[in-house]
Amino acid sequence: MEAFAVTDTVLQLVTFTLGTEEYAVDILRVQEINRMTEITMVPNAPPFVEGVVNLRGKVIPVVSLRRKFDIEDKPSDESSRVMIVDLQGVTIGLIVDSVSEVLRVPSDIVEPTPPMGTNINTEFIYGIAKLNDRLIILLDIDKMLERTSVGSLF
């Protein structure tokens, strides 16, 4: 599946923040956005897995993107959200600091990820959108969690 649905050379994105940085994923991958809810911890889960939640009778894993990206943890607050996304046919939640907006951006403003050196894994970054004075990092969520394999989150 393509990382982003391109319609007439326009990308439709859901933007969110982690710390001071702005990220985006394809809108077609986002099923819903929820306020933080009680998360049940799962023993021996990888460090980036916060736990599981009950979403209308279905138990789904919840991943902390701060931990996944090695960004310092912070307590959730009123702005914190869980983005429910479809990842290779599996529903998971992604904890983000806040959800900013839905954007339609021309695909020609997206640049490929610049080389970052050999120790930095950028394969899950689709590109970087230059929007006026903002840089938005576009994430390929399939590749982002591919290495951990969704089926083996626990």
C-alpha cells in the first residue's frame, strides 16, 4: 500500500505534534482521534508499547510515539490524543502530544528525506513538507512499525 494517497497531486494529511516537532500521516490511515483513556499495561511488552485499550469491545495495542522515536517521555495532558490507525489491517493506537489539523498540501512541496548519517534510521520518513515557515515530517506508518511487526507487539 502506498504511504500516502495522492489525489490530483494533493496529499491529505492529519498533522500532530511530538514535543516541538510537527508530523503527519495519510488521512486515509486514521480511523479516529480520541482523548487519552485508561491504558492497561501488558507485562513484557516492548518499551514503546504503552499497553492496550478497549475500543468499543475490541482490545487494541497502544504505542507511545515519543518512546518509539526516543523522545523524552512527558505525562499526558488535555492536549494528548490517541490516533487510531490501520496498520497492515491491524488497528492500533498511537499516542501523540496533540493533533493539529487536517491539511491538503500539494505533493510538489514534499522533499525526500535528506541524508542524516549512517546511524540514523530514516526509512520510515516519507518526506518533509515545506509549508510556508513550517517543516512537517511525513511518516510512513507501515514502515515505522514494520521492524517490530504488528503481530509481535507483545
